[in-house]
Amino acid sequence: MRLQLLLMNAEELSRLALRLAGQALAEQVRALQRYGDLVNQIASGALDQRTVVDEATRFAREETARYLREVTSLGLRHQGALLELERARNDRFFAAVTGRADQAPATLGVPRRVELTLAGALGQATSAAFVIGNSRGAPASVSFVVSDFVGPPANPPFRPPLEIAPATFTLAPGEEQTVRLRLSLTPQLFAAGGEYHATVTVRGYEELELVLLTRVEDARQPEPASGSKSSAASSASSPGDSDSSQG
């Protein structure tokens, strides 16, 4: 899979901020409408009030810990962005007073979230690739920060062996770089049929975030051939019948 990301300029960031504000308002209206529909269904008897209360209580109990982890992670990423902004400001100051304007200006903006899906069989590896391009007029230093992976509510967050290559690089104006992800779906960390979420923050002079959705499938089992045991064994060892799927 090939996904292209571009470092954003001030005009693009302004449009993004307006679009996010509109999306936030639309989501609030949608939530109110759904809550009104829920109340109407309870009032009409379509839903049992006790069942709704029990399910809401169970949901709150299971989701509270996950929500707090995600809020904490968001706060840490925000703090990291502020530190990056301060570092860039210091770079510009020393470049100005020393007469070497060789640092790209930093712009504080809302991280652009781009979804990327990884899927593969348990025990195998899945991979994807994306392209980052520098559309600005100054060099940009790029690196990555990976969050914990979060799966089913009963499982604690964890750090799987996610490989990013290259892990750090510098883009000249107009230059592009292909980045490859490779994730081993080890049975010690993942479960077949599970879905796992994580974020990869792309650090440069603006921030981008890859929202990783990882789907783990059951490992394929060879289907028994009709016939004798010897012919079935021969078929299973045939190169033409070997599993060649890749995540």
C-alpha cells in the first residue's frame, strides 16, 4: 500500500483547522441526535430501560481505563509538540543572531491524522509503505514516535516489534522519501480475530499522525485433499499449494 503525505504550509493548516472545527460541530449534533433517538426508543418500549442502563454501566467500566490511557497519550504528544516548537524557535533565534538562516521555520498546527490499515495472519508479518514529501522551501528533518498498541478492553497496551525504515531522515525542498512499516503478528502479543489501534506521529516542522488499524486473521490451515493419505501429503508439500499470502 502506498500513501503519500505532504508537510503542510500555513494556508493548508488554516483550511485544516476550519475543516476540523466543522467536523467537531457535526459530530456534536450527531451525538445529540443519537441520544434523542435512544431516549425515544426507551420511551416507546423498543428498548428495555434496565438493559440499557446495565449495558451503559458495563461500557463505562470497560472503557474508562482505555479512555484515560488515550487522554494521557494525547497529552504527552501535545507536550512533545510544544517541546519541538520551542526547539525550532531556539534554532531560528541562533540562526538569526549568527547570520546562518539554515533552519526551516516551525509552525504549530493540529496534527493531520491519516488512517493506514495493516492486516495479516497470526504468526506472520504484515507490511505497508507510504511516501512523505516536502513541499516547503526549506529542509525538513523527519522522525517517528510510536504509541502503545491498544486492543480488546481486557488486554493492557503493549509495544509490538514495529519496524520503520528509515527511522529518521532529512528532506530537501521538493524531495520525497518512501517509508516502510513491518509488523510481526506474534501470538504472544496478538490474538486471531482481534483489532488493534496505534498512532505513529510523524515529526517534522509540522506534525502528521498515522492512525494504524491492525487486523489479525486466523492462520490458514491446509485443506485436506479428497483421496488417500499419501496423495493428501503429496498435495500439501506441493509448491503450488503453499500459502504465499503476505500481510
